[in-house]
Amino acid sequence: MMKQWKRVLLSLTISVGLLSSAVPVMAAPQDTAVKVDNQAVQYTAGAPILEKGTTFVPLRTTLDALDVELTSATDDSITAIVNGNTITLKSKLVRINGVTYAPIRIVGDAAGYEVRWDQATRTVLLVSKGGATESAQVGGRGFMWEVQNNGNTVYLVGSMHLADESFYPLRPEFEEAFAEADYLGVEVDVSKAADEEQQKLVLDLGTYQDGTTLKDHISSETYDKLGEILKKSGLEPNALDAYKPWVVENMLAVLKVSAAGYKSGSGVDLYFVQKAAEQKIPLIELESYESQLSMFNSFSKELQEKTLRTTIDNFDVLDQSAIQMAEMWKLGNDEQLHEFTNNFSDDAEYNKAMLTDRNIGMADKIDGYLKNGKGEEYFIVIGAAHYLGDHGIVKLLEEKGYKVERK
């Protein structure tokens, strides 16, 4: 049983949570709010909007709340006076109904505030860096390695795809490495998870197209146990009948872990995807939505029911398991991550697809970045469980002759 909940838990650090936005039973999210040192900002003209993981806010009202004087704004820059100093920020601006919007993180950082996200209340928190000491504490050590070759540098960062605000602010080494990056590399661009194209992929691959339903493809015992969980969660027992077992498994895990406060909106990879978009740093994908979804869809019928049943049997402890994984990430506990990864699954089919094959593919791409001789820096953020273990990316790179240094 211990190994089983570890497998469910570790899967949250390996696949991106592509399905979190596909759950058909979630209530519509509430409006996004902004607080400055715990005081809500009152917006009269326009309101904050969340677009592909980035929160845009009415510029002038937000700057007024931060006691920053706006002097000018163009399509891609802002000039303002902060603490008596004139600064110019390069930032994407958008205009909606005559109101100019800017990314809140860019504005908050420039004004000297820590920018944090409270997923439970969908609130952007701007905290004075000289203010509450609790808010200034670093969220955790996390996982980062450095590899250099031929004038190129690659930073390897282990992500938790589902996280909460306690992960932030990240320690300075992460921010300093990212500040010098020429490229951000991720498994897939998670800011596009809710795009129509990606959702169509989920529906095309993850639902039955032949008139059958989930009930026709799993045992009656598994189906009944699933119905009990859905009913206890306030849903109809047949709410997920249209979906294949691999989709239902992911939905259940996301549903339970989200209830504990861990959301894709606070994930480490999305955090850097947002920053890259705001700072116009090119983003490269080491995999694709189609490859990840196709991998799940190609699992045998037996494996799909086995992994679904594991999630069902461990549903009640998934939230506590997520808390343990979060603490491991914050401690940057390599030993524990190595042990968990090596004990990931006792199923050869699952292990090969989820770890071995994907790690080889990503390690080969990283090898290419290191060899291109362009004097570039790559900041790679992928699931933490891909790095260590007998088939981990760190070992694969070392076998290629690279020195991989823990940071």
C-alpha cells in the first residue's frame, strides 16, 4: 500500500496536470482580486483578468495603490517614478475598453513588492519587502542542478506541477539563474492547458467514441467504488462515464489534491512560464500535449484500470501524501526523491512509459542544448521525479560525460 500511494503522489511531479482544467464538474472560478499589504485594491474602471496563467491588472489604478507615479505607457513599456527614481519597464500591455492593463508581477516587482498567489481565494498578494517577515521567508530549497559545456549553461529545475503559495518566494539562486536565461524549457507550455486545441485533444483521446462508457471497460467493483467517491464529493456517480480510466484517474488525483490547496495555478513550472511571457524570454517545449496524452491513452486496458483502482483505494490519503511531497520539495531532500523515484512503480509498462522513455528523450534534447556552442543559457523546468533514480536525467547526462552539479 505504501508504494501505491507513492506512485499516485509522484505522478503529480511527473505529468503536468494537463487534465486539471478538463474536469467537467468544477464550479466556475471566482473573480481575481488584488491586495496590497492585505488591503484590497478597488477597481472602478475595469477589473483584473487572468489570461493563460498571467494576471493582468488596470495599470493606473494598480500603480496608485502602490504609490507609484505613472509618467508614460506605450504598447511594450512603462515609465514610472518609484521612490523618487524614474524607471522604464519592458512589458506587454493590452488595452480593453479604453483601459490599459499590465502583468501584475512585472509591476509589483518593480515597485518593490513580493508578488504571491493565493489559489484558495484567487487573490494576488503584493507584500512590501520591508514588511511582514513571515512573507519574506523563502518557500524552500527545491531542486536545481547546473551543467556547463562548450560555453553553454543548462540549469535543471525540478518542478511540482501542483503547489501552493507556501512555495514562494523561491530562493534567490532560482531567480538569479532565471534572470540570465536565454531560453525557458518546460515539458509543455502549461499556460495553454485550457486552450481549445488542447481540450479537443483531451476529448478526442480521453473519451469513448464508439457509444460505450467507462462502465463497459472496468470491473463493476471498480466502477461502484468510483461512484461512491464521486457521490461523497457532491457529484453524480456517473459524472465521469464519458471518460477513459486514465483521464478519470488524473481527474480524481487533481480533485483531491486541489482540495488540499495544491493547484496547477501555483505550480513551479507555471510560475516561470508566466515570468518568461512577461519578460519575453523564448519558451521551448521538451515534449508536447499530444505526446503526453497519447502516452496515457496507449496504456493497456489492464494498466488503466490498475492505476485508476490505485487512486481510488488511496483517495482518502492523497491530500496528506501531497503535503509530504511538498515538504520534500521544500527541504530539497535528494535522498528521499531518489528513493521515491526508484520505487515509483512495480509495473514495467507504466515505469517505462512515464519515466524511462521520457527521460531519455528529454536528456537527448538537453544534450543538444549543451552542444550547440552558441554561448547560451537554458533554464529547464520539468517534474522533479525525472531527475534522480537509476534512469533519471542526471544519471543519463553523467553517462554522456557531463558533470552535473547540485545547486
